Amino acid sequence: MPAHCLLISVNRMVLPFPVYPIGIAHLTGALIAGGHTVRHVDILADDGFEPLRRLFAKETFDVIGISIRNIDAVDSSAPESLLTDVVTAIRTIRELSSAPVILGGPGFSIMPEVLLDFLQADYGIIGEGEVAFPRLIDRLLSGEKITGRLFSAKLTDYPTYQPVFTENVAAYYIAHGGMLNVQTKRGCLHNCAYCSYPGIEGNRMRYRDPAEVALEMERLVRHHQARYIFFTDGVFNDREGHFREVAEELIRRGNTTPWCAFFRPQGLSREDLRLLKRSGLRAMELGTDCSTDTTLAGLNKGFSFNEVLQLNDDARTESVSCAHFIMFGGPGETELTVQEGLKNIELLEGCVVFAYNGIRILPGTGLQSLAVNAGLITAGQSLLDPVFYYSPAVSRSFIEEKLIASFGSRIDRMYSCKDIERRVQSLHALGNIGPLWDLLLPRKNRR
């Protein structure tokens, strides 16, 4: 039985840049393929909740889905819960509709039981929703008495539904950076101690047909005037080399749209960089995470800082801009490793570095177990409010003092997220496109 569905994305985070809610695009495609109709409201793009109220005055919905991308800002220097908008959305829905409310999204999937109870929604979808969400709709509309409130359906392959981007929502993100998103794979084979990706997408890789990736890029350029693409894979450069097939297909089809992605600083040769650049690669975001071998091992990263330096040098040689994201205070951090790490960062030339003080502890991660074993948290402690890991061997104030002294007034070294947000907004206002951090580099090192 066809349903009229409302999907709401509540994310208002714009760091490091505004990102279209691609999970809703995939879910919309799956629902339409199943014969359902969909409305999509984006609280960021629609500038708040008043458009949602006006929509309820005109339409009645059978089910309402809310996508939670982030629980909080995961930054100890500017702690901020992002659940207030979810609470407001559910309160608005309850006032104006009797439709069941279904939660989903990556943020929800990190701690589904806690969030379902805290937000007082009806049901929740853990992980991928393309199968589980329509299946739940069918059960609800059939009048079946449903036991349980949490549902999931693990997909063995990458779904074949074509993502559907909402016109007015896409227009907002195009106006604020010119960029839309494409996914080329799901899953993660790595086991970084702090990361929730394997828990959300699984540790089995599922690859999308490179031809479909290229076609989707072309659709986004043609139908939505996208001027830049960000590949949203947890790690773009996979071990099996699927990323090379994607690049080769983009080259074969004559792609001229610039793109960026998130990379692991390992397993990329100069030849790979040349291939990726020919396919449109303009900038790389690197999950460097730590700046010493000791702290890299503490997070189970599986590579050395020398590998980071080598990739950064190779990228500079090939004129590809790089941004490194580095966290201080993790397992194994001491005053000595902080100082060693800052000296190592000085060796990263011609790139941008984003630094964080402390590491957000998320349920089901190795970092949670390490924190319990170290007596930093208890086994049953709620992690709904942000809790950050700090090595017992170094103080937060020491890290902050050294970061500020080392980074100084350099515009290519950033520690305060609020400062980053102001810079991004000003660059967008000037009409710049893409991830924008690369514009902070000296001109000779820019894309």
C-alpha cells in the first residue's frame, strides 16, 4: 500500500562545510521505487521550523522519518548538543500530526536505544534504511501489531536505488559552497579505536558500480548545477582499489567537475595521485588523527607518521591540497608526545591542519573499552552528553596551551571550530565553492 512520507533532516552543522543529507537522498530513492510519495524538509536549508508547520497545514502524512546525522559537535573546545532541533521537530510533529515518528541516520545508529527513549519517538531504524524503512511502513499500513521498536536490515550489496535530491534543498547547498555529495562504497575494514563507522556501515565492503558513480555526478551537475562533488565514503582509497576504477571511469567519461574525498594516509602512490587528479581530484581530507607513532598506535591506526609525511609531500608535488585532522589527548598521549606531535606537524608543509583537544567517546568503540579499563568512565555510563577521552598522563590545559602557542596566528593551522565556521561562512559569502579550507593555503600550494 503506497504511503505519503515526510522525511526531515535536522542537521544544522556546517563544519567543515555544509553537507547535503545524502542518506535521505538514498532513502527517498528507495521509497519512490517502492511506489511511495515523499516530501523532504531540511531544517538548515528551510531556515527553521516554520516551513514544517506550514506543510502540516496543507498535507497529511502516513509516516514521518527524522534523520539524525550528529548527536553533538564532538569538539571539547566548543561543546554543543545537536539534539535540541530533534526535540523541537518531534514536539512540532506531535502537535500537528498523529503519524508515527521513525528515527534514523548515522547519529541515531550510534546509540539507538538511548536516543529512542530520550526523544520519545515511536520506532527507529539502525544503519541502512533503504530496506528496513519501507518494510516497516508496509507493516504499519497493513495494521499489523508490531512488537519491538528498533529495526534493521543489513544489505549484502550496495543498493541499486537511484538517490533523489530534493530541488530546493539541493539549491541551498549549491548556494552555500556549490557542492553536492556522492557515495561510492559502504563499509570499513579498519578498526580505529574511536570510530563508529564500522558499527554503522559494517566491516564488509560493498562497492557501487563506477559507471553509476560517474552517471550520478553527471546528473547532479546537469539537474542541480553542482559545481563540486564530495565523495562521502568513510575512506575513499580502499584496499581493493575500487577507488582507482572510479577514477578511471570519470576520466573515460571526460569528467571536468572538481571533487574532494576523505582519505587514509596510506597506500597511495604518486601514480595514484596523478590518476585521481586527472579524474578531477582537487583536494584531500586526511584521517591522520594523531601526530606521533605512539599516539597513532594508541588509536590502532595501523600506519606511521612517516607515511603521513610522505603522502603530504607527494600531494604537494602533484599540486593537490591537503587537510589533516589531528586529535590530541588520546591513549598513550603524554606531555612529551604532545610536544613531539606539534614538532611533527611543523614538518607538514603546504597543508591545512585542524586540531582537536580530547576525543569524543562513542558507544561500541574500542575507545569506550579503553576508557572503562582506565577508570575514566564506568561500564554503564551514559554517553548521550559528550564525554571526551583524555590520557591520564597529560592535562587538557597543557594540550591547549601548547596548541595555541604552536599554531599562533597561522591561518592554515586551526584549533577553534567556531573560528573555522566564521571563515567558511565568509568564504561562501564571497562566492567560493568546494571545501574552502584550501583557500587558506599560500597561493603556490592551492588547488
